[in-house]
Amino acid sequence: MSRRNVASEDQEPDAKRAKSSSCTVAAAAPASLGISRGCGYWQDPVQGMASSRHEFGEHGGVNMSIEASATFTVMEAETLGKLFAGELGPDMDFYIYSRHFNPTVLNLSRQIAAMEAAEAAYCTSSGMAAISSVLLQLCSHGDHIVASSRLYGGTHALLSHFLPRTSNITTTFLDLDTFDDHAHVNTIVRAAFTPSTKVLYFETISNPTLCVADIPLLASIGHDMGAIVVVDNTFSPIILSPIRLGADVVIHSVSKYISGGADVIAGAVCGPASLINSMMNLHQGALLLLGPTMNPKVAFDISERLPHLPLRMKEHCNRALFYATHLKKLGLKVIYPGLEEHPQHSLLKRMANTGYGYGGMLALDLGSKEKAYKLIQYLQNNVQFGLMAVSLGYYDTLMSCPGSSTSSELSEEQQQETGISPGLVRMSIGYSGTMEQRWSQLYEALTHMGLLSSSSSAERRIKVGSRRRTLNDRHLHPRVNLCLSSSGRLR
Ligand SMILES: Cc1ncc(COP(=O)(O)O)c(C=O)c1O
């Protein structure tokens, strides 16, 4: 509630306002940025978010107001000059123009920074905008990046095609996630660095093969080699806190779990205040000059969802672990970092914040594209288990075959090398419906497809909570109630 009516007679002059402003920032935050570090010692993302400033609405509303203005007025003409010279800024409640800082976007950014234990953050119009802006801020023409070969297809294409073509920024890809010998990792990763390497880049849990990166180890190698360590935490918000584990910068595709609604495209960059400030610099800043700006109305929507992200993550993880455990018992080839036999299970357990789980994504390898297509189609159109769609973090289960969709940017050979087999089905496990109902639907589809051996019938009996029921009991097997159009599409 910091605002006064500009038109009113008791309007404070700008100079007085700058001195007396009650607004916003912790003393530790740098001038011109206005990012709060939150109060107290950061222990956990939930604690971090709860310790960050609660922004009230202009009229005392429990929710912040939406500052929908593209531009901002001042009381004295000379103030604009001071704003452009960087003498006044959002830390003193002065704003210029919403492609630069916007109060609503800044408030969401503060919440996300608090969640990630970052000194600062700023939100963008998409995850790809966050990734490309950070890389273009940190690298100049001719620079070099060392990156994991297991990356989201869009990021892979950015690094392997777009950046070399437009900026001569090249990347050496390494299979960073499958080493189990530290000395070997050290040798291989260090050998990939050149005097021009500026960034070490990887995903916490890789899309779509669900390999888990050893963040402390990679961060220490990156730092030893003089690089900035940039980590995409899209698959594991709340679960992993890469900055606490040694990373410098965290990227999010906010479009996924953080949003949870599959209704907006958004992103965030979290890291040192000096980086965020440099990205907003009027002459050199990638966020300001490339302009991937988040709409304040979107920022408001996301800010309302952030407080229940931990609860949503717990349920995504809880259900994913349940399905993975039972699919494994059925003899299916399931990839899930929560399973003990996953190669990085104990690493994830060591790194993860306690009590949230091991991720909401699982992958099933059915051996062939035909089987994979048939299964996801049956799961959607016949038993209503989930939806055939890319993306993740939605309340309903989303299913896709990455080889022909989100990782189709990779060549066949690259897919093979990184474990993306043609029969791989990626599932973002949702939490709608009851667990019994969803398992029953999944089980029916697997049976219909002939994917279960006869010995797997024991798994028809599952225990959810304290109840033990047989899955083909009528009350656990509601009639699928699809509305199909004549083309067979769901309505
Ligand atoms: C791991 C990861 N990072 C980044 C992105 C890009 O995010 P956006 O679609 O918000 O641009 C995606 C998109 O699927 C992703 O899966």
C-alpha cells in the first residue's frame, strides 16, 4: 500500500518520496533493483516463500494490486532523467516503463527468488525467453557453452543451431548425468572447457529421460573452470533448490508446475542481483533490449498459485511414485527417479528438500512407437486416464511421445545416444480423480493392449491409503463417460 494519487494536492514531491519511501526492499538488495532477499535464514522453499514480503493491494486487499500500466508518471521533469541515469529505481518505488521493471511482475519475481533462495529474480514471457536471454547476457559473440546433452528439445535446438548461426556461440554437449565415477566426470567435463567457455548448462531432472544431475559436483567443476553454472529447474520446483546446491542461476519454465493451469506461457530467471540488474540495463540488458516481458496480469495469476505449489508438487510426486512402483511390479520398463533402481535415486535423495517427493514425471518405455501411440490414445479416448498433450505440471495427466514431439529437434542418432527410444511415453502425472480410479483406468489400458504378463494379475489389487480393493470391482471401475465428436476427438 505504498501509492498515493498522483493528481491529489497532497502529492509528495519525488525527492521526498525517494527519501521517505516505505517501500519494499531489504537493505541488502542493491540500489535500482528492489529485490528482497526475504527475512531470516533460508531453510526450505516453503519457509523461504513465507518469509518474503507480503504485498497488499492498494486498498488494503489481501492480494497485491495489478499495476497494468505500460508507463509511469513522475512529479518533476528532472526525475525522469534520474530514472534513466539509474539514480532512482524500483527499490525506491520509482518505475519507468513496463518492459523495464513492473511492480506486479517484480512482486512475483521476489516470491520466486525467495522460493529459489536466490538474491534476485525476474519473470519473462516464456521459459525459452528466460533461457535465451540469460545465455545472451552471459555470452558474447564467439563464446562457448558446455551443456548436458539431455536437454529439452527447444533448448537443444537453441544451443546447437540458433546461437551458432546468429552469434557464433557454440556448445559442447556432454552426457553429464550418467557418470558414476567422480574422477571420470572431472576429467571429461574439464576437458570440454575452452578459454572461451562462459556457461555450464544443465537441467536438474532431464526432459524427457529423467536423469538427475549432480548439482554440487557440476557446480564445483564449473566454478573451478571459471564458468557461470546455469540450471533449468522446470521439472523439480520445490523439490530441488539448485542455488543452495551451488548453482549460480536457475531458470524456470513457469508455464509448467509453477503455473499448474496449462493456461499461460511464462518463465523466470533467478540468480545474483548483479545479473538481474545487468539484464535490465538500459544499454546492454537482454531482458530490456530483447523485450521478453511478462504481462502484469499473468504475474498476478501466477502469484496467486505460488503458495499452493508445494502442496501440488507433493501430490504430483505421491501419485507418480505410486504408479511407478506398481508399473514396475507389473514388469513394465518404467523410468522414475523415486524408484530405488533409478541410477541417480540416492543422489536425488541426498539433494532433495525433505518431504516433497521425487518428481511428478515418469517415463514408460514400450519398445516401439506404434505401441506407445496406441497406449496413449487408448488412455485418453477409451479410459480417460489423461490427455495426449505436450507440457507438464497440469492437474490432469499429460502424455506424449518425446521422440516425435518435444525432442524431435534431436536427430535420430542424438535421440538414441540420450536414451530417447521411439517407444518412450512421457507422463506428467496429474492429481485429478481418485488414485484408485486412475490406477484402474491405467490398468485397464495396459490389459487391453496386452502389455501385462499373466503373472501380473496380483497387481490388480492395490492398496491406496489403508484400503485394499480389487480394481475390477464395479465401484472402482466407473464407466468411462466420453463425449466424442464424429471425428473421434474429445469434446
Ligand atoms: C525443461 C524445459 N525447459 C524449458 C522449456 C521452455 O519453456 P516455455 O515453453 O515456457 O518456453 C520447456 C518446455 O517444455 C522445458 O520442458
